[in-house]
Amino acid sequence: MRFAQAPPLPAFEATVRPSPDHVRALEAALVAARAGEERFRGLVESIQAIPYIANWDEPGTILYISPQVETLLGYPPEQWYEGEDPWAPNIHPDDRERVLAEAKRTFEAEEEFQAEYRIVAADGRVVWIAERETHVRDADGEPCFSHGVMFDITRLKTAEERLMAAEAALREERDLARRYFDVARTLLLVLDADGRVRQLNHHGHELLGHPAGALVGRDWFDVAHPDETRAIVRATFMRAIDAPPSASDDGMSEWIVMTAAGERRTISWRHTPLRGPDGAATGVLASGEDITDRLKAEAEIRRLAYHDALTGLPNRTRFDAELRAAVGADEAIGLLYLDLDDFKVVNDRLGHTVGDELLRAVAERLAGVEGAGMLGRHGGDEFLVLLRGLPADRAAATCAARAVADTVTARLGEPFEIAGRSLRVRASVGVAVSPHDAADADGLLRHADAAMYRAKGRSSPLVRGR
């Protein structure tokens, strides 16, 4: 079938108008979306946590943070948006370095950040925080922002600490019970309410230098405590007797006791009141451990750890710690690096015994130099002198340090009488001043060492004697 060509139609314009039903549908969808957003925001802002969104930059610039941050930490949201947020400055000092280092590391590695740390709230409270932050990436896989959440875990941490303390107390009681069985080396003492000895085991009598049973019925404080502490110990005992019963009846203390021969021994006591049916204290049960030798050994270990065994001067470890503290104190300091020229000749010609005596004599003479600060033995025949409180001006500080170095050189140039010999020594001294020559301890030590070697090149041989 063929169709006839249709006649041309006149041109027209039309405007499509949405039906009322279409408009109502769009409005309903918009209302629903807003309601969903409000419900989501209400949910986020009602939990006991602090959700946040941060920009992908090293400072982690906050784009959004829940109002809960003010409830939990006391810092309003506006404070996190304006300038630097209060997060980093208020991390607890004991945790700050660790947390900031982990934040930097995870940012550079584009890894998830997780940490537990303490933060100081606006009112000064210390709040334990568990934080987890993840990254949101774009279509190319590049991070574009982060979202995270901070939880207040203070109660959990407090519970953990209490549990650990309880476990430690349980272990202590268990160990104490085991020690009670080993009465051979433990003092077991029972005093009545007047402080008289009701019982004292054999080891207690032996330690104090009295025959077994000789102290029973005697006043404990009169026979066992020196004059200078007797009144204090007696008063402490009477307060424990007069105190009402409590959960903290058990106690520990350390007191010096006097033996029959006049020797002083330090005893570590653990004691508890003995109470009658009415709760009144009838005496005290105490177990004591003689820790005198242990305290002496610990003191000697501490001394040897930080002092040179030959000269008694601070060793390299102790001196290095003092030097670093001085450099960090923001003041002008000086360092003298001293080396005895050709000291090996002394050991080779006269023997190591003479060499050791000479080193001790050098240390004593250095200690007597006016203006010399802390002395240290760096090792071998090398000594260090730390000068503090120098003038801030570089020229004046250097001049003051060199004046001390000249005095040291002159004093060491005087004869030493060692093992019946008169010995003369020469010393090369290097001088360095901080912060002018170096701003850190290691750099200052290198600078002084190099200066010493330059001085050594200008020195003549060391020892002459008869």
C-alpha cells in the first residue's frame, strides 16, 4: 500500500510542565534524604565516642569532628577547626613521642593508624584514648581523606591496672608465704602492746649477737635500735597499736638495728597488728630480712656503672649523659679534651703499676684546678673537663675555656712524685665551645678531639724522670 505525502504542518513550541504528582515525589525524596542524614548524624553524635573526618595531609587537618569531643575531652569542635587542633599538644608527655612517631609513619606508608594513649582533657583529667583511623581513596587509589574514631577507654585501663595490681599483690603474698618457711634466714618477731619482745626466733638472736632467748621480755626499742632513731621507731609502733582496725593494717618499713657488738644492720620489715576479739591491738607480728649487704652491693654496682674504677672519676657513660644534658640546657658550655702525650712510654719503661698511680695523681690534680667543671675519664690516658656557665659571646666563651685549659696544662707540667720517682708529663688539650663550635654533644666531642690532636702535633715528648 502506498501512502500519500502528508501536508506540511505549522511550526509550534511546547513547554513540559511536571505534573503535581512528580513534584510531590521529588519533595518526598528530598525530605527522606534529609531525615536519613539527620538520623545518621544523630546516631554518630549520640555514641560515647568521637568520630571525625580529616583531610589527607600530614597535620591531619580536621574537616569534621563530633560534638562529643567537648563532652569527653572538654575541647569544643570549633577549637579543632581553627588553626592547630588541641590533639598533639595535649597528648600525655609520656606517650607523645611514641604516638606522633606512629602517626608520621602510618601517614608516610599510607597505612591505617591505630594507637592507645593518654590525653590531657581541658580540665586537667587524664583520659585514655583508643583511636583508629582509616583512609578513603579516590578512583585512582590515592588517599583523599581519612575518617576515624576515638574511644574513651579510661575505665577499661583503670580496671586493667587494678587487676594487675591485684595479681602483683597476690604474687607478693605467695612469695612472702614461701619465705616464712625459710625461717633460717628470716627474723620472726612478736612484740606485745608495750613493745616488749614476746618471741624472737633463733636467727634474730644470732643476727643481733645475743644468746638464744636472751631478748625475750626485753624492751625491743631499747636493745635493738640506735639512740638517734629509737624515739621515732617507738612512736611509729605506738601509732600502729592505737590505730583502729583497717584493711591497711599490714605495713612495710626499713630500720637500722644495732647488734651487741655495735654493728649497724638495715632490716626490711613486714608487719601486721595482732588483735583480740574486741579488735584492740595486742601486739605486732613482724618478719624481717637483713638487706645490709644487698644495699652495699647495689650502691657499689651503681657507683661502678657510672664511675671509673681506677680514678673514681665519672666514666664515659656518666660524662656523656652530663654533656648531653648541658648541651640541651640552652647555655654556653665548654669541653676540654685532654690526652697525656706518649703515655705508653710510662707503662713500657716503668710498668703499669706506676702508670696507674700516675693516672690517679693526674685525676687528683685536675680536681684541684680552679674553674674546672665536671671531670671524666674518657678511657686510657684521656680525660674530659666540662665547663658550664661560660659567657654567651663566642670570643669570650672561647677565651674563658682556653684560660682553664692553660691552667690545666701548667698544673700537669709540675712534677709528680710516683713510687720514689719524680715524673714530668705533658698534656695536649683540645678546646671546643657550644653552641659555636657544635650544637650537639657528639659534634662538640669530635671538635674537641680534633683540636686535641692539633695540639698534640705541636707537643714534645712526654716523660722525663729519675
